[in-house]
Amino acid sequence: MAFTSVKVPAEILAKGPTGYRIKVVDYNATEQRAYLDRQDYQDEAGALLDPFGCGPGETPEDPAYQTRLIGDPNFHAQNCYAIAMRTLGAFERALGRRVSWSSGGHQLHIAPHAFAQANAFYSEPDRALLFGYFYGEDGQPIFTCLSHDIVAHETTHALLDGLRSRFTEPSGPDQSAFHEGFADIVALLSIFSLESVVAAAIGEDGALVKGERTIRLVDAAKLEPKAMRKSILLGIARQVGEALTPNRLGEDARGALRRSVEVTPTEGKRLRRSNDEHDRGEVIVAAMMRCFIELWSERIVNLGTFEGDRYNLDAVVEEGVKVAGHLLNMAIRALDYCPPTDIDFRQFLAALLTADRELVPEDDRNYRGTLRNHFADYGIKTPAKGCDEEGCWLRFSDCARLIYARSNFAAMMRNRDEFFRFLWENREALGVNHRAYTEVVSIDMASRIGPDGLALHETVCQYVQRVDLFGAEFKSVLGAELPEGMATTDRLTAHGGGVVILDQYGQVKYHISNPVFDGERQRARAQYLMDAGLLLGPGQADRLQFGMIHLERMGG
């Protein structure tokens, strides 16, 4: 287990710890007990304190120090708070704005010791992250709240739900898989911001002393792509995976719960046919992480070696931090260019490429080309319709037909009713069908700084549509044949919507949508929901239940 200190936004914490975005409520439902926070977060002069910082003569590598922290439930609470705030900070820096929780409230609740079970999940109804604990074969407790991967993963679920709340609605197979895959991508790439942890995981293979400078070295064999794919850095929840014995998992003992980077393109194409959210989600994680390894490897080779075919360890880590940081920002920014409903992997790839090109027009390091190649290896290519030759979304081209005269520019970029007026007056030019129920769900202004130092200002406007219909209306309303097994008396809600990106002058730059009256897409969605047994009662499907999804994956 590796320890390091991290920086989080400065704020005056209440007990919990509780800040302006995170509220830790440490109640154990299994034992029916609360763990009281006995720490002080300010000294007598009002200066902010880290109650678990190293004392005199202590270092993060000190076994006694680590044992003291692992055994203190208050440290568990602070660990959750810190990782959740760092993940939130990564999203807000990448998106160039504040990010809200889907509940509409300001604080997300976290329960570090919620129950005695090998599980952890984001609960939308409870507005909370719930972390469990269990006991290994040696009788020692394993706390999921101490895993950076798990806390970052679950926080990402909550953030993604705030940014795209319809992604938890029943849809095609890619949508729920996207939630899991995207959370893994954020968890894996964000670990590389902890340079000391990355260096410790790679390992030092000697040192070279030059005057007063000591250069830590690492063998080149460790940095071969095949060796890097087996690194502990690229696995999710290693400690939990090792503790879940063959008796629990029903298979051979293994390390991390998931090692998506080792999923080959052939296996990935098979997983794309899976209805399991984690299995299917591993495909985009594999493509993303293999892209990361290729880009990192190219940078390492350019560093040059020392005698004995060894590299400067700190320089290797620094290059990994740069690549992971850029890919993480790309992935998060891509969310603004994703349709608000029925996301699929092809659309996510188009959003990835578009988000990066908008901010970094010159792809000198070939990030976008490498991404396209690795996603293509797993059978994922951008949509044939709506994308240009580079795989990016086409800019909105029918600008001449848009009417701005009756819309208030300033209000349109802040007020949902004003933007709906603009949307309604331009429904024909934008292809927004007036027969569906339509709602503008969010308007967000974003400011991002590119590598050239120039700011990119955009306004991201989401709208959703829905149509309730009977099976008998499928063909007349949607223009598609009734799905197999669906009765004419069955009821179904068809979802659609889009995101309109306005430039700094309030002009439409992109309109990225999944039209509600796309009969082919709606039939495929309805057929999948029926085949998967996800239609409940009178044709209505349930929302994603992350607790059950994660419990099944844990083998519980």
C-alpha cells in the first residue's frame, strides 16, 4: 500500500470532515454505530491543519505511521474527502466551470464505512457515495474507502450523473457500459498526478551521482509496452481484488479487480457483445489505456538512456504525468460534446476528438490519431453521419436559417426559458421535432485555456425530448417496425435530445443530437431492453442501480 500527501482546494472544514461540496457522514449501518470526527482542521490562530500529516521524524514510508493511519476511521473519512475533492477539481479544471451534483444540492454525502460488504457504489436517491468493508482470509479488514481507484471511480459516477443525468436511464448496451468505463478511465489516469506513487510503483534500479545531483534510474525492460501493461498502476482496486479469494469469485485468484489494458482487440470485440456493464465498458478503457502506453512509450524513447540501458526515473514519471493529464482532460472535456441521451462508444470517440481539436488545433503529438487507431482496433469508429474526415463532429452549417433577432443574447446563455425560445423559433433549422415534449435541462458557460495561452469560451446547452407511445404506434409515430416480443398494448417512452454549443458570440457552433424520432435507433433500444429483461411493468425500464452492478462484479 502506497501513501502520499495531496493538495485539495483550501477551505474551512467542519467536522466530518465537511466542506462546501463534500459532507462525510461516517455511519456504519451494519454495526449501527457512528464514528465521530475528533480531528481539528484549524490551529488556534485559524491556520488550516492536516490532522494526519507526518509528525516529527515521520515519513509517508514509515510503517508505524502507515499502521496508525490505516487503523483510524477518521483517516478513512479524510481520505475519501481528499480523493473526492481532487476528482471534482480535475473535472472543474478540465471543463472550465463549476460542476453540480445531479441532486441539485450543493454537497455530496460520503459514508466511508456504510456496511460490511465487499461493495462500493454511488447512490443517486441517497445523494451519496457508500463504501463497504470486508475481511480477508487473514481476518484483517479491507476498506474500499482506502482505495484511490475506488473512491475516484465512484466520485466520477456522481459527477457524470450531474453532467449527463439521462445517462442513468435505460438505453442501449453502450450507455450503462459507458458509465462504468468512463469512471475507470478517470480513476486510472488520475493516479498519475501522484508522481511519488507512480515512481514507487515503477521502482528504482540504481542511481547515478553527478556532482550534487543524484539521478534515479530504471531499467529499460520495465518500460517496454508489454511490461507496462502488467504494471500495478493500470489495474483497478488491486488490494480488493487480491482479497476476493477464488471462493468468492469462482475463478482463479487474481490481482486487480479489472485490468482492462490487457484486454486484446480480439477479446474486446467479443466483450462488445456482452450485456455486462463492466465487461462492455472495459473496451473503451482498453483502447484509452493502450493509447496512453503508446504515447508514453514514444516520449520515453526520446529521453535517451544512460549506461546499462537505463532511463532517468523522474523524467519517465514526468512524461507519464503529461500524457495522462492530457488524456484525462480530453476525456472529461468530451462530455460537453456528447449527446444528453443514448450515448454510444462511437459518439464518445467523436466527442473526444472534437473536444481536443477545439482547444488544441495542431495535434503535434498525434494524440487524436493514436486514439482513432486504438479505438478502431476494438471495432469502434466515429459515426459515418455527422463527422468529418478526422472523426470530429461537423460544425453546424445551416447558420443562415437561424433567427437570433427575437432572442436576448445575454439571457439566452444563462436562462433556460430564453434558450428554449431560441430553440423553438429555430426548431426547423436545428431539426428539433415540435411533436415531442422538450425541456432545456442545463446551460453552462465554460472557459478553457489552450496550450497557446488563448482562452476558448463556449456555452453548452442541453435539451432532452421524450415521447410516450404504445406498441401499436411504433410504426406510425417512429416509422419503424414493432420490436420482436413487444405487444401493441405495451407502453414505451422514447428518449432523445441534443447539445447545442454556442461560441463566444452566442452563435451556434455545434448541434450534436440523437433525434427522438429516429425510428431505427428507437427500435434497437427497445429491442435491447426487451431482450435484456430491462422493461418493467407497463413497458417502463428501471434506472441504473450502481449498487447491484458493482455487487455482481465483486462476486457478492
